[in-house]
Amino acid sequence: MKKLLSFILVFVLIFSCGAVAFAQGEEYIPTVHVTGMANTDLIMDKGLETEKQVFGAEEDDMNTMIQNLVFPLVLFLLGGSEARFAVSLVDAVKPVFEHIKYDGNGESVYNISIEDEPEIDYDYSTFTYDWRADPMTVADELNEFVEKVKAHYAAEKVNLIAESMGGVMTSAYICKYGYSDLNAVIYRSTAMYGLTLIGELYTGRFDFEADELAQYINNFMFGESSQQVIIRSLIRYVAPLIVSPLINKIDRFFENESEHIYDEFLIDIFGYLPGLWSFVPAEYYEEAKKFMLDEEENAELIEKIDVYQYEVRPLINSTIKAMEADGVTVAFVSHYGFSAIPATQSKSYMADALIDTRYTSGGATCSDFGKTLGDNYVQAVNDGHNHISPDNIIDASTCLLPEKTWFVKGMLHTWYSDDYRDLYAYILQMKGEATVYSNPRFPQFLMNSEDDGTTLPMTEENMNFNSDKVTFAIAFDFIKGLFQK
Ligand SMILES: [Zn+2]
């Protein structure tokens, strides 16, 4: 009896302590990270003898591709025919991507699974998916995962951190299932409004030139050690002289042979993936369908991809406003300071090296890459605050949420720093109250320091990374140092 009593006492004690802790502490709200494209690999015939990784490609497949390309490329560069090289190129590259393709109705041709399934974790649960799939189908999977996470932690709501393509899936999910399960959504570098790059590629506007390619690569050569500066200078000023004639030859090749490359490779492999169609911006969409698809043969696919384009994307802005009004915390984090991949006719827009900054920020006005808004520029919307970046490149006043959109310069599309955790934690803790004015640590414009991996408020001193002035100053010091030794 005594034993039983003490047992009950202990039980009551534990229970009441737990209840007190629960009453005093905040309810735990789990966070789900809605990952970007290809965050997990694609596997064919998972668990079977024929199992094979098909995206990213296995090393053997890449090696075979390179081996099959070397001889035709040398022949072509020595004056061989463009048409013959086009055939060799497609024949070499296509097998590497063959197994990711969908049929003309928008269904996977092969038996494909993702390598890593979505995973529940106290810190950040991770939602992974097959990036090729119809976003409306992925939305079902995301909903299922949100329900699982909620049940696991006995939580009523979750936070979503949507990155890159994760923004597309999050938008499809909210459109289909509403936002009653959401406490907060942070949109980081998302593709939900599309990418100019894909719009251009899907309308046949392939184009690149040597100096632009060199400039693009040069953008990634951060750092101010003399070695980095020398490499940067070589790429910037010397490489174009050598590479230019070759690249111009290749550029002409793509111009003349693009029909073969699109018909035999690009359309067949990438043209029928519903996931990628969500990347085509509204202004390119109808033209892209005409260019890539056949109205009758691809009718089922078109029916699928039209849903994101016409039933989800046009509602994103009004839904975000409604979410805010109903107490959901919403914020944007957008990167800039880079041009887009210089593979199309339109490439001067400000980007994070992949997605347009005006898209990832929900509508900022941005200067072109390498330019500023101009000395006489006046903020587009006068709301009593300054929303122009210290470097005069971004006007955030035209954003959907000008007070809740943060910009990070010098941060590539897929990058982030440890400081993002603090920024996210601050946004989530403050609920709807966190704005670009509420914390001096996180003003609207931040600067990534590649040297020490920090994200700091942008100032007049740190706002120009990788500038010619810095390059020349360090190159001069380096040369001076040589003579002093
Ligand atoms: Zn304002």
C-alpha cells in the first residue's frame, strides 16, 4: 500500500511539474524546411537489382559522356561541321539525362523515387520531393508531411521556411489546403514567380558570349587574398582574349543548331517535366507552350501545368495579404549582387546568379547588374521610410511586403550564413511585429562577407564587394610587395 501511494505521488509530481512547465513555456511550434530543387537525388528502381542514381548523374555516366564528347569536340573546333557535332553532342549528353524524362502527358517514363524521404527533426524538419513532379501533387505530399509533423509534436501549427523551388510547392500547398496549419512562412530566394532564365530557355532564346561568361565566373571569385585577386584578374582580363574566339564559334553553333538540340534533347528530356514548367514566368508562358509543346499531343500535360500558372500563381499575392491579416507571420529574404547565368538573350537583370531579385523579393525595383538606379532616382512608393539600398541598386518600396523583406547582397542563390538562424528566429519570435526597422542587427539591407561567413548590416564601407577599385588596390600592393622582397 505504501509502495503504491508513493508511486502515485511520484506520478502526480511528474505530471504536475510537466503541466507547470507546459503552462509557463511557449507552445512548441515545429519548423518545416521546404527544400529547393534536387535537394535529394533521384533513384531508378529503388530497392531492386537494377537500382541506379539518375540525378545527379553517376560518375561513370559522366565519364562516358566526356569520353564520347572529346573527339567530336576537337574535330568541330578544328573546323568540322556544325551539324555533325550537334548530333554527337546530343548523342553523348542525352543518355545521362534519359531516365529523368516524362512522357508527353506529364508522367514519369521510368520507376523513379527520391533518395531521402522527408524527415522529422526537432530543429528543422525537412520536406523533400521529386522536383520533376506536378506541384499540385507535391502539395498533397507536403500536406501529409505537415500533418505528420503536427501529430509528432502535438502542435496545432507549423512554420514553413520555403527555399527556391520550395516556394512553388508551398504556394501550391497553400492554394490547395489553405493556411490554417501555418504559424509563419518565410520565403527565401523562392522561384514561385518564376525565373527569367527558364522563360528565355523555354522560348528558344539561347545565347552566350565569352566576356559575359568570364564576368559571370569572376563574380564567384570573392575574397581579397592576393591569390584570389590574381585569379580574378586573370579570368576577367586575360581569359576572354584567349577563350573568346572559341566561345564565339560555340555561340554560332548553338545559334545554327538550336533546332536539333531543342527537338532531339531539350524538349524530349526537360520539356515534359511539370515541375520545371512552374519556373516559366507569366509573361513567357503562352509563348513557351507554343515553342516547346504540341497543343494536341501534350494536351494532358498542358492541363496539368496550366493549374500552377493560372490557378496558383495569380493568387499568391492576395493570399499572402490574407494570411497576414489572419495573423500568419510572413517574410521574404532575397539575394542580389550577381547577374543571371549568361546563357540567354536576357541576362543583365539583377539576380542571385540564378533567380531574378525582383521575383525573389516579391517585386522590388532593381537596377540591372553592374549598374545603379541612378543619381536622380526617386523611391517609387513614398511611405515615409527609406527603402533604397545604400548602394542605390534596390528600391524595396515596390515589394509586396516592403517592411518585411530583407535583402542580402553577395549571397549566391543556394547560400546562407549561420546568421540566417538568428534572423529567422527573430522573425518567428516577434510574430508579425518583426520589420526591417525593429532590430538594428537586421535592417532591410545586409551584406554577406565571404571572408568570415557573416551577414552584417550593409554600410557605405562594406557595400562594394569585388569591385575594380579593391582588385586594383590589392594587385598593386601585391606587385609592390614583390619588389620589396
Ligand atoms: Zn516602409
